[in-house]
Amino acid sequence: MVFPSLFDIQEAADLLTQGRLVAFPTETVYGLGGDAENNQAVAAIYRVKGRPNNHPIIVHVHTTADLNRWAKDIPLAAEQLMEAFWPGPLTLILKRADTLSTEAGAGQSTLGLRSPNHPVAQALLQAFKNGQGGIAAPSANRFGHISPTTAQHVIAEFEQEIQAGELARVLDSGATDVGIESTIVDLSRLDTHGPVLLRPGHISKESLMAVLGVPFHTAQKNDHTTPKASGTLAAHYAPNTPTILVPTKDLDRILAEFNQAKKQIVLLHYHEKNNYPFPHILLPQHATEYAKALYASLRELDALKKEVIVIEAPPSTKEWLAVMDRLKRASYAHTLDMYSEHKK
Ligand code: TXA
Ligand code: MG
């Protein structure tokens, strides 16, 4: 792994202290970070990302952080999950501490907290306010676009902002390990809702349940009490090229139809087949390995600027839940169009 020097990390921490923005690696995806206690820095994150300001941003903390600075009434369930999975790809939504005036919570009474399992992220958090600060950081991509899994993705995404100094530094630590965003569990409404899975991720519902010993709820679309989570919008994590998700059994037929219509297509598949006459990327058949390569592959296919990205849909088994969640969002608008055209 490429590793920034301690000097680089200290410089980045100093920039954060000055209210500047720094992109940094985590084990999931790269984050666009700012001092969570500096509302101008938080406002700059919203501006640079182009994110609506009612979508809260999660706060990253060091493993030794005093969580009572950030959250109140921390339930036993949170302590159990932190013990089992932190540092790691798990974000907990908790009741926000009363004394905290961070805009990262977007005016909600809750706050998302996560301690990332990445040496550079932890070193940055240690160098920043002696491990007791919080780095507010959404994924370092423009709102709605694909999350970045390398520093090059971040640089490509924010070229202008880097030139203008709005994004002061990008810490490069190579490709991230997990490849998709953290699992998000809402524990802020335990009394009324129990634990709620807001976003599936590498840490599965089953392993969370094994620790908590209680059944889990999945956020419902029409549940108006669900806190806003932009990662839970139907269309999200999307390439610019129209993208459709096709079951394996329909794949040959759909590809043949596109071919007949002379559509310029590219394909993301996971069953091996060598004779495709158009650009294609073969991903691993194992969900964890697939997730790791997914976003870089989608960016690569998107960059070819063809008419359609066709994705072979993986199985609907629990191992693939997090990947399927991202694929459905990446393809949302267009898959619906396509299938309704077919039904006509
Ligand atoms: O893996 C990750 O979680 C990455 C890395 C950088 O840590 N971060 C990330 O942040 O994916 P973002 O902002 O792209 O996605 C976090 C999601 C958003 O959908 C946001 O709306 C939701 O978490 N969220 C944040 N705070 C929340 C809160 N208080 N209540 C409900 N949802 C919240
Ligand atoms: Mg995001």
C-alpha cells in the first residue's frame, strides 16, 4: 500500500484545523473531510459536493475518541456494535449531544458516527486535535455520482475545486479495501423502532443481529420518521451513462436486441464469456471481491461514453444484498424505462 508520510498527515491535519477540506482514504471509499466542529468547513463540504443541505454528513472519530462529546443516551446496543465492529465499515446513527452545534447533522437531532479501519484515516484523526476532534466526511464524489475508491477518482471528480484550493489536499493511499460505503444502522429510535438498517454494506445484517440478539428492521420507503439518508435515495451512486440491470437469463437476448438496434453498449458481467464484440469488464463471482472492484469498473465503463452500460444482475441472495442495493440505485431510472418499453 502507498502510505503518506507522517509529515503529509500532519500537514493535512493542520489544514483541517484551519477549516480547509482534505480528502482521505478509508477502508470503504475516500471521504471529503472537514472539521465537524467548524460550521464553515461543513458548509464548504456541502458546497463542493453539491449536496442538498438537508442531507446529514457522518462524523469520523478516532478509536480513542470520547463519544459523549458527540452523542447522548448512547444505548448498550451501540456499545456492543462498536466493540464488535469498530474500527470498521459501520456507521451508527445516535442521538446528537445537546451541546454540539454541528451543521453535519443537517439540523436533525441525530448524528452518524464511524471510526474507520484504515491506518491513514486513524493517523489523520490522531494528528487532528489530538484524537478528540471529528472529521465530517461524505464520500468524496459529487452528489449522486459514483463513490471514489482511489485518490485518482477524487482528483478526477474535483479537478476545479482542487485548482481553486477549495479542496486543499488529497491523501493518496491506493485503492480502498471494501469498495462500497459503510453499513448504516440507526439506533436513535430503539424504543419505538428497534435497530433499523438504513444502508446495507460489508458488515451484514446477520452479523449485526448475531451481536445484538434482536431482530432488525429495514428502513421502509414510506416511513416518514426515517432520518434522511441520501444513500437511501432510489437513484444514487450512478454513472453518467444510462445504466441498466439485466438478469442473467435475459442477458443474451437483451444484448442481441441492442446489437440489432446498433446501440453502442458496454457490459459489466460476472459469468465468463470471451466473445463479446464490445468493451466489457468481468468481475469476480464472490460478492466481497465484486464489491471491491465495482465502482472503479463502473467509472471505467462510464468514461468510454457509450450509449448504455449493461450490468448482469448478480443473484438475489443475502451475500449480494449490499452490492444489489448499489446496482439498483446506479440503474434505477433506466432499468425502469427499459422494462416498461419492453412491456409496451
Ligand atoms: O463508508 C462510508 O460511510 C463513507 C466513508 C467516507 O466513511 N462515507 C459515506 O458518506 O458514504 P455519505 O455521506 O456519502 O453517506 C452517508 C450516508 C448518507 O446517505 C447520509 O444521508 C446518511 O449517511 N446519514 C448521515 N448522517 C445521518 C443521520 N444523522 N441520520 C440518517 N442518515 C444519516
Ligand atoms: Mg455518498
